[in-house]
Amino acid sequence: MNTRSSPAKLFLAIAIICSSIQLGMADNAAHETSAKNVILLIGDGMGFPQLTLARIDKAGGNVTQYGSVELFMDGMEQTGMVKTSSANSLVTDSAPASSAMATGEKTNNGVISQNSAAIQGKRDGENLTTILEMAEESGLSTGLITTTRITHATPAAFYAHVDNRDNESEIADQLLASGVEVILGGGLQYFTGENDTDPLGNYGKRGDERDLLNEFESQGYALVYNGSSFQKVDSNTTERLLGLFDSSHMQYDLERLSGVERDPSLAEMTSKAISILSRNPKGFFLMVEGGRIDHAGHERNISKNIADTLAFDEAVKVATDFASLNNDTLVIVTADHECGGLVLQPENLDVYEAGGINPLFASGTTKTQGPRYDFITEMEEATHTAVDVPIMASGPGAEKVSKGVIDNTRIFEIMKEAFGF
């Protein structure tokens, strides 16, 4: 018997080996450790209970349907938990929490991207370099989106350096100098001189006569102030975009949907920003904040909290849909802190089988009659809490969020490592 392989069999074996190598290379390419793009989505005040309540609402409150209901962020590749403390408090505010994600270092409550030597309103610290500034320095495009004022603590942490988060005129000045290509949110009042009215007819709150809108326009930004003008922006030709849709914060999503002249949704702003930023062949960094989840928590308004959480989840879908077609994109979804101490307790404490819930926002705890604690509601508004918050991720480096519980400073490191900075 001839034991030598025929030329045909030898060729087939080589082809199989080559095919296996190519498949292995393709598989590796699908799990690259470096990212061209990073999208960070922050649900301000969005803890685990807020997500649960949003799922319950999405299920229509139906207990039989709840088990099969998912938010879009639930479908991401990796999940974990994040510790949120600041340098000087177990209970953080948005300024140091977002600064930790933006810079990788802890700072004190009320301080924006300066080190822990800074004390709110009393002493400057050393400026800390942010992931957005690193991206700009590397030639990437950058974007910031929020439903709060664009000068508010969370977006400000990525481009500004001040010892007091309330210095929003100074923060606006630093935004002009930052070079960020796409800027969308509220806060017109800090871009207009104090004796002038902004494009929506409200007086500015700068404390000086500087017209930042004119200065942005002179730097090549397209300026839009309402939903209809926003929809007309051509993503294929627009290089720089400044969209400020309210004098202060943007509307809650429930209010937006009932308005005659609707603000763009968080999802629509995210989509537009990605369309513009992704034209840069070097890549981009984009931060998207669902900022009014937090405000609804402070107000103890359940319906607004649910609606803004779901609106934030729609923006997550836009980001993950883009990433599914671009395996070089890391998407991270997290929160800066939980707000309100939201508790989802049975409507009837004696009959758990009833299936209904009674969501409560807490401002503190007090001992009541019986074997349980209840929540007081005398305070004017609810506050932040120190509980861990969720984190989800997909794309290059996503596996690094699933190491049990991570500190919020680690999010900066994950993004930096993904970019290769």
C-alpha cells in the first residue's frame, strides 16, 4: 500500500491549516485589546434599584413578564460593581465621582479634576489630566453630551479644572478652550453676558459681559438651540457642533415628550455625535450623561426617574448598535453614585405574594414599630448614598470591569489602556 500522501491530499491539509490560522486571526481581531473609540455613558444617580424599577416599568408592572424583560444595557458583554467614595467622604457628589472616572485620581467633594489638595471654594489643587484631554492631544475627536447644564459637574470633570463646581462661568470659559468638537446639553445662561438675553430669551448668569456663543461661532462651531434646528444639522459636513437647548438644565424626558418644540432626546444627541465624531479616522472619545436621573431622585419623583432611566437606556442602545458594527469600540455604562436611597418594597408588607411594589426614595432612616426599618420623608429632598453602582461594558478591554468590585478610578485606567495612551 502506498503510504505517501497524494498532492491533492497534501494541498487539502495545507488549506485546512491556513483556514484555521485565518479563523484564529479573525477571532483575535474581534477581541482586540486596543480601541479606536471609547464611549462612556454615565447615568447620574443611577443605582441598581433604579435599573430594577425601569425594568418593572418596561414590563408594565406584570410579574409574569418581568423575568424576560431586559434593558439594552443588560445585554452588554461584561458587568460588575463600582465603589464611589470621594477622597474626603464615603458619600460622593458628582464632581469627585466624575473626576475619578475622568482622571483616575480621587479628589474632594465639590472639586473638578484637581487633586486632593484642593478644597471646595477654598484652595486650588494641582490640575489632573483627563481622558478627554489625552484623546485631544492624540488627535482623536471628542464629544460631551448631557441632559443637565454642560457646565454641570459630570461633563465639566472631563474638560475643566476648578476647586469649586459652582464656578460655572469659569467652567464655560474652559470649555471654549478645550477643543471638544461636539458639545450638546443645556446651560445657555453661562454662555451669555449678565445683562444680555440668551437665544431663548433668558438673562445670562455669567457675572460679566462676555459672549461665549459668539466666540464659539468664531472658532467654527455650528450653533443650535432647539430640536428642529438640531435635526437639520448635517453630520457629513459639520466639523464642530455646539447645541445648548435650555438656559439651565434640559427638560425631563416626560416634559420633553409633551412639549410643542421638543428638545432632542439623549439617544438622538448620541446618534448625531457619533455620526460626526466617527468621521475622524484616528477615532474618538464620547461621554454621554443621563443627568436628570439624579435630579428626579432628589425630587423623589418616581415617574421622572423611570422615564429618564429608560431614555438613558435608549442612548445606550445607540452606542452599542454602533459598537456592534465596529469591534474597535469600547462602550462603558456606569453611574457616578446612587441618588435617593430608592427602595422597592412590597405594597402590602404582610402579603408578599401580592406582586405589587411601593417604590420609596429615602432621605434617612428611623426605627419604627416592628422588626423592620422604614424611611422618613420629612426632608425637602433626597440625597446621594454610598452604595456601590453598576458597570457594564462591551468591546476591547470590557473584561476588565468584571473583576468583582472595582474603584471608580479604575474606569479611567480601563479607558486609557484601551486607547493605548
